[in-house]
Amino acid sequence: MKRLKRYVLLLVTSLLIGLTFNSCQKEPTATFTASKTTAEIGESISSTNTSKEAKSYEWAFGDGGTSTEDNPSHSYSSAGSFTVSLKAISKNGKKTDDASASITITTSSANTPVANFSFTGDGGAAPRTVTFTNTSTNATSYSWNFGDGGTSTETNPSHNYTTNGTFTVQLTATGAGGSNSVSKTVNITSSTSVPVANFSFTGDGGTAPRTVTFTNTSTNATSYSWNFGDGGTSTEANPSHNYTTSGTFTVQLTATGTGGSNSVSKTVNITSSTSLPVASFTYTGAGGYAPCTVTFTNTSTNATSYSWNFGDGVTSTLSNPSHVYSSSGSYTVQLTAMSSSGSNTKTATITVLASVPVANFTYTGAGGYAPCTVTFTNSSTNATSYSWIFGDGTTSTLANPSHTYTSGGTFTVQLTANGSGGSNSKTATITVISAPTKCKILSWKLVAMPFLDSNGSGWDPYNGPDVFINLEDAGTGVFIDGESGRVNDITQSSLPLSWTITNGYLISDLSFQYYLTLYDYDTADPNDMIKYLGFKAQNFTSSYPTTIQLSSTDNTVKIDLTVQWQ
């Protein structure tokens, strides 16, 4: 009964204080000024809040934009007249006042669209597809007129001209600042194309008498005239010609069509029957770092087949091969040129340099509390061995080591990669946080509790239990008395219940045994303790969680602590 009287007295006192506080609240007055009442699109306007007796503010800028800042800035993306509204809210949140002002936004010359475009694909005969590239600025939509009745609203369209002629193409670019147009001329030429003479041939390079076959690849032509360079001629499209003597002959093909005529000349070599092969070659790409690709150009004469030895155990019979040297060194390359008359050999020395190592690595696990294990992943190239310095006096020669930092601090990690081409180093900074020595309890939360005592009766003889939690030691010491924050007449649906610890409670000795004791305030039993949960902060230092979950041995009471490690 004494406890009930004390509770009623406290309740009446709290109501009187609350009524006195509310009656003293002053009406808020909303006022503000704008840095500009007329501005251009995109220009920032600052609002200066001169309201009084207000704790918070709600702004609406008339274009959908809002803010809760005291003195916000805002810019508009379109022209027009906008009403800026301010709502000032009193300190207790129950009283408001409004103020507004009109802002006019105009179009800036910098926002006026400028239409422009380029195009490719003109100049040929119809049908012809021309591709247009839009280079307009300050525009959001486009309208094309291709000059032949065709239109488009795409940004970068393509258009097919089906007839020849000269067409005026107009692009209109539209944006917030208005619209702008530009016109350019597209030419589609006559479909009568000029012939282009061309041909290939096979069968040359041998000894006379020698038949060479010509393949005509000319375009836009209807008739042909061949001159084989030895007095022989032909009007066939794809002739063959027999050379009876050795020598170098200039073959000319003239292709004729409705668009005119065109000629091309190429050289045919017919060797002497007694000529011996002469092996010769050049190369490019040598002197680089392994792996190194060297390209060989065969300049041999009087030969019909070839044999290459690249000096590293690899061979080839191609005329102009390429070869990749996978390791550094000096290699003797040999070419043997062969024909029915004999063979000839030439050699050259190729040098390939060893690749310089490039040290590189990544890591995971840094930034944790000591002791902190960091795993390093080596991504170096051209290296065969490695040297690690972890910045705390320890080293390693493993390719991908892991290292445990036993104390907090900032450490410079260095990896040196070594190979036949030299060495290279890379450094990175690792941060490890010193292990906390203190723990501050910020709040606790009652997650679960029994609503019946060991006798099967309710804790409270009237309604639900009136609960609070104390932080205590094993004796009589109470470090946090939670009775003033008790919650009355709770039911199962009331859970979870949370209490914030004012200024928090600092645990300086992590090994000290604490107890969280759950009480029912108005139980008829003088012993109004429901359950206590013991804990030591040091038992949670393996992971330093921000939430410590505690349970009674029978799991009927569960309390979560929100903590901050220091």
C-alpha cells in the first residue's frame, strides 16, 4: 500500500509539471527572406529564416522540392512563378505558423538550345543510308526533316535515300530555353559508278615455260583488256597466259564500263631454269620482353619452299611466319630456301629480354581490433620469389601469407617481387584498432520474461507486472537503479521493452561480475525479484559486439545490452 501511495504522488506531480510546461509555450512566428525574388534556371536562391519561438521548420519550394534545414538553398530546373512556403513548428511540436513568398524563374541565354549535327554515308548512289550524329546542346527533344519527305524524332537517326539528288536536312532542337534549327545539304550521286580494276594471280615464281592464271576482281566493268608484258594480250575476264622466257613482266588490266575505264598493273616473276635459291629475311619485334612475338618477312628469291628453325626447338614451313619466344635469351634463327635447283641458308641472332617483375597485392581483414589477422593476396607478375615486411618487425617469403597484428596501430606493408628481370616493390598501409579496455552500457532491452511465478500465479495480484531492471553486483551494491523507469501492467504483447541509460554506464574493469536483476514492483511477495542474469564484459571480447545478448539458464528471461567498446 505504501508503494501505491508513492506511485500516485509521483504521477500527480508529473502531470502538474507537464501542464505548467505546456502553458508556458509561446506561439511560433514564421518569417523569412530570399536572396533573390527573380533568378535564372539553375541559379541558387538562399532563404534566410528569421522565425521566432520555433524548434523545427518545413519548407516547400513550389516545384516539388522540400527541406527541413533552417536556412536552405534551392535552384529551379524550369522557368515560371513558384511559391516558397515555410512552416515554423513550436518547441513542443503542437503549434505552427506559416509564411510564403513568390519567386520568378526566367530562361538564361546559357540554356537556349543550339542545334547542330554531322553526317556520314553521303556521296554514293541511291539507295543510300546516311547516318546523322546529333551535336546539339541544351536540348531535350529533336525533330528531323530529311528533305525527301522523311522525318524522325530520334537523337541520332539513320535515313535511307532511295533516289539521287541534293537534299536539305533540317534539325530542330528543343529544350527548356526554347528551340533552334540548323540545315545542311546531303548529296546522293548518280547510280552510274566508275569501274575499279583489280586482279590476282597464281603460278608465278617458277621457271619458264610457266603458265600463270589471272583472277579478275574488278567492279563496275563490262569489258576487259589485258597486256601480259611479253607482247601477249587478252580480252577474257579471267585469262591464263604461258610465259616462255624468264624475267619480270608488268601485267596491266584495263576495266571498262558505263562509268568510264580504270587500269591497274602488277609484276609477275618467271625465274630462270638454272637460278639457285637465295635465302634472305628480315624481322621485327626482337629485343622485347618475354613473352615476345617476332614477325619474319621472307625476302628469298628463286625458292619454292622454306624451312625455319627458330633456335628454341620450334620450326615452321610457312613463307612468312611469326613466332613467340616465351623466355629470355639469345636465339639463332635459320631459314633454308629450297627449289628444284637446290637450297640456300641464312641465319640471324634474335635477343629476347627478361620481363621486369611488377609487384602488386590486395588484402582483407584490416581495420579490426587487435589481435587482427590480415590475409594478403599476391597479384605480382613476372616474379619467382617474394619478400614481405609487415611493418611490425615480422617478415615472410610466402606468395600469399596471412599475418596477425597483436597490437593496434598503423603499419606499412612492403612486398618485393623478384624475377630474372630484376625486382620491384609495392607498399600499402594497414590500420589495426587497439583492443578496447572499457565498455559503456547505453541501453538494455527486455526481450522475454515469464508471466507466471514458480507457483503458477501471476506476479501482480491485480493486473500485469510492473517491471524494471537494476544493474547490481553479487552483494548489495546497485550501480543503476531502474525503479524510476518501470513500466506498469505489461503483457506478452508489451515485449520487447527498452530503457536508455542516461549518459550510459561505464564498465572500467571488464573482468568484474555484474548482474542484471528483473523486478516486479507491486508483487504481494516481499521478494519481488523475478530473475537475475550474471555477465562479465570480458567474455564478449572475442568479437566486441555492439549488442550483448543475455539469457537466464532456463531461457525464460532474455535481456539485450546495447554497448559501446572503448
